[in-house]
Amino acid sequence: MHHTLRISEIFYSLQGETRTSGLPTVFVRLTGCPLRCQYCDTAYAFSGGELMGIDAILERIASFNPRYVCVTGGEPLAQPNCAELLRHLCDSGYEVSLETSGALDISVADARVSRVVDLKTPGSAEAHRNRYENVALLTPNDQVKFVICSREDYHWAVSKLIEYGLEKRAGEVLFSPSHGQIDARELADWIVQDNLPVRLQLQLHKILWNDARGR
């Protein structure tokens, strides 16, 4: 296993979002991202990082003795060896999730991985990067996330939800208010008002630590 990945950081914290929210999780943050979303909170992962072999990554993760591992970025799928890392993590018995922008082909990820696909709203400034072929690949093990920046974004997300029947394809559909851009209570009211089959997601790490990384 001489394959390497460029790693920004590996750390242990609480998962701040998705269906495993609140559970202690090891995060493996891969360096690099082809997107530039206007609300990005991890621009430090665009460059730098250190090259690590998969063996060394697995050893570091095992030192925390975790149950859950989240591979994130940047955009993890931009690194070709990400698929191999995901497979090894699944083989090691961890519950594995992958945070991806949905701009790249998610089929490379091991079927045991819960792929958290972020469909980019117009407010992100990167909606043109959405790879809608990914929608057909979604399974109940996967999750779809919308980061909502405005009332317009909300209507756009609802239209995608309806157009693709997302709640039937994915195990979870998550609506998350863009931090500092839209009031979480407002988004909660809209979801209830429209009786949507989605889960309101608040970023626990920002509530607890006021931090993008969750520690």
C-alpha cells in the first residue's frame, strides 16, 4: 500500500452534521478543491497539507479507536487515491462517511460508504458544478445536503427535492442554513410550513466551538 494522499489534518471530534451528528468521529481532511463556494469555511484545506501513505493514515485513525470516520476536504474525490482509502476504512470495520460537493463522480466510493452529497444552491456561486448524474446513483445509505443561503435558495432546493424525488432515493435529505447568512429559525419555519420530508441540520461544531473543524 504505497499509495499516498495529501492530507490537511486528521483529528477526533464530534460529528457536527449529517445523520451521525453528535457522535464522536475521526475526520480525515484531504487537501484541495476544484470549487470555490462563497460560504466555504475550510479554505485552509485548498493547499498545503502533507503527503501520507494509506498505511500511515490508517495507523493514525486507529490510534483514536473510533467507530465513525468521516473523509472530507476540500473535495476528497479530487484525489484519485481517495477511493482506495475509503475501501480500506470500510474493511477496517469503521462506519464511514464521505463529504463531497457532488461535482465529481460518486460511483468510485465503496458501496459501504455513506456518501453525503452537497447539491450546490445558486447562493453558493457554484451551482453550475452540480453533477446531476450522481442523483441516479444515490441509495438509502447516502445523504443529500443543501446549504441554504436565502429564500431563493430554499425554493430552488425544494424544486430539486420534488424534481428528483430525493427523499425516496437517499436515506436523508438535509437542509442547512448557511452560517451567518440566513436565520435557522426562519428555515425551520419554512420546512414546517411546507411539510417537507427533510431534516433541518444545524452545525453543532459551530454552536459548540464556533469553529469550522469541530474541536
